[in-house]
Amino acid sequence: MEDREIVDLYWERNSNAIKKTASKYGWYCKTIAKNILGNNEDAEECVNDTYLNTWNSIPPDRPNVLATYLGKITRNLSFDRFRHRHADKRGGGEIELVLDELGECVSGADSVELEVEKKELVRAINSFLDTLSQEKCNIFLCRYWYAIPVSEIATRFGMSEGNVSVTLNRIRGKLNKYLKERGYDL
Amino acid sequence: MKKEELFNIIGEVDEQKVAAAGMAMNKKKSRPVWVKWGAMAACLCLVVVGALTIPNLKNEAPHRQDTMEQVYTLPQAETMRVELVEWGGDHFKGMVVDAGDNSIFPANAELSVVFDYDTEILLNDGTVMVFNPDEPDTNAIGWKEGTIVTVKFVNYEEYIEDNHFYNHAYASYVEVAD
């Protein structure tokens, strides 16, 4: 079934919308949740919460890219759950490594970011991604959006793990420089 | 800023880019590193054997150069004219306005024209720039959206109409069309 038809089902308040979503994107959402949470049980709960949130947000939303719309909800729910469960301990699997890598780009200090400033920062990161080759942009997002393990990225892109790590390291360095040059001192 | 905030902010980036990365993860096939070197060694053997046994390969049909990534190689460069739609880091998205002598991409096809290590770019000042994908800098080229570009290519991926800009032609030479 086409994504547009699935979205139409949500707008018609037809409960088949959730079945069709689960059938087409259940695996996709679960992969994202599992990358972040590291275990099946929590991942499944987050995926079920994703369906509920989607049911509540469409309408009024009408997503352009349904996969990313669902993935974003799953990502946010999973990361909230991760933070709640790991507030005072480490050991959350892949996401810990992803955060440690991103930690190289920020000071770690508390900051009071206004919503408008966050939007500007998102725009700056989008512009930065436009400067990368398609493959490097994909590798960056696979790691820092989808939280996919380096070993899996390496396999999928036909690269060695070392090569992926070096590529990510260089992109983080470039991102840091790019943002600093535009006045963002993270 | 804390790293968790940066992770959240990255979660807000352009959904098209996120979708493209997701598709790339699904599309790319597993290819251990040794396969790449093994394939290169096998190709070398084929070239040596072929050169000794087959006097003329030039008229053979296009063949697959790399079966895992479905990159095909033409026996000789073909030319088309492409309208530049949008720049990327090492490529531009475009639409074929004149298929020229190429037999792969029809008129009105959407595709990405990818620059590789040996891509030669005739700049507007008459100098030729050889592209370096390790330090991609398409800003230096300076062609604006809407420019008609003559593209010569030898390597390409199979054209599928529904793939839109995921169709790839690997340019060997590009210049602004007359």
C-alpha cells in the first residue's frame, strides 16, 4: 500500500492504518528503537507507542515522508526512554558510543537554547550536510540519526570499520569547524 | 551544549536526507573488503587474458564492472545535455534535456551526475579542473541552477525511471553547453 493511502486511512480514523503501518514500517521502527535502547522488550514498547502517537498526530499532520515521520517519533520516544532509564548509570549499548562521539563537538555545558536558536542550528547542520558527498552524508546520518553500529555501516557500505570511523571523525571535525565559523559555539 | 541536545537537534534535520540515508542502508549490499580486492585481482586477470586472446573488445555491449553495486561501463564515452537542478557535495542533480548520443538516459530523465577522481570539468574561465572526491568542492565550479551542462560519461548505474535522482551517471567530462 502506498504511503499516501496509509495516511488517508489515519485521516479517515480507520484503525487499519495502524495495521498497515506496522506491516510496512514495524521493522524499520523497531530497528531504530533497538539501536538506541539495545533490547527487544523496550524497543517493542517504543514501537507500539509510536503507533499510538502517530494515531494521535495524524490528523492534523500530513507527513511528506511517512517512514521518516514514524522514525522520528520512534527515535524521540526511544531516546527519552533511554535517558529516563540511564539517568544515573552507563551501559546503554550503541547509543552511549554515539553520544560520546557527539560529545567531541560540544562543550558539555548547560545551555539555555531558545526554540528559534535550535531551528537556526538545524538549518546550519542541514547546510553543512549539503556540503558533503552523498555517501558521507548517508554515513553521518546512519550513525548519528539512526544510531547504527559502525560495524554494520562498514558492512553495508563496503568499507572497513576503521575507514568508517576515520570518515566519521573527519566529518565531526568539519561540522565543528563549520558551526564555529558561523558563530555557533556549542 | 550537552551531547544529548546535539543528538536531539540532529533528529530534526531534513527528512529527505534521513530517508536517503535509510534507503542507502537498505540498498547497499554486504561487500567484505576482501571482495573489493579480489574483484580487482580478478579483473586484472581478465584484462591480461582478454588482451592475449581477444584482439578487439571495443564493439562489445556494455558490461557490468561491479556486480555488487551494479556499475556498468560503456565501451566508449557517450554524451548528453543535462539541466542542472541542484548541487550536492560531489554531484549535481539534473534532468536530461537532450539525450544526445547516449543510449542509457532518455530525455527528461532525472539523475545525479556524480564526479569522480578523473572527472574533468571545463570551467568558465577556460581552465580544466580535475575533481578530487576526497576534497569535494563544487562551489569552485560556479554554475548556477538552470545551467545546461554537456556531460560525457562511461560509467553509470542502471536507469530506472522511478529512481528519480538516485539514477547515477559518473561523469568523465563536463562543460557548460553552447
